[in-house]
Amino acid sequence: MDRHWGALLYIFKNNGRLTPLLTTRYFDLDNGIVHIRKLREASKGWTQAEKFMLDLALHLFNQHNKVNLSDMDSLDSYNTNLAIEAIRIRFQ
């Protein structure tokens, strides 16, 4: 597994809102595909913090998915630490 997948999966496995989405509906791990549109559709109605965690995971997977780091202000301490560790995984 590469750093991009590692960071994305780390967030999804450790964030209670994202973990239930770690299914074949949204991911095709065998072919290396993330169904970004479906994930964004699933996130409608989420809080800013929840959307940030999704956006960060997608950005760490593929830089074409933009994220505003200033939105980290909306995170609690658990998710702040989760985000920082995912960034560390991606850029090691």
C-alpha cells in the first residue's frame, strides 16, 4: 500500500462518520478506485468538521481534491490528532 492509500484509509478507519463508508459502494480496492462523487453525495448534510475529514482524506489520496486547512479549526482534539497523523503518513 502506498502513502496516498495509507493516509486515506487511516482517516476512514479511525473516523466514526467515515468508517461506515469504507465499502465496495465507495471503494474498489482491487482496481485502486475511489468513487469520489458518491462519497461527496453521501456527505450532504454533514457538519463542517465531518466534511473536512472527508475532504482531507480525499486530498491526501489525490491532490486534485482540494481542502482548506483553515477548516481544521472546526475539529475536536481527537480529529485534529487524526488529521495530523494522516498528514504525517502521507508525507513521510
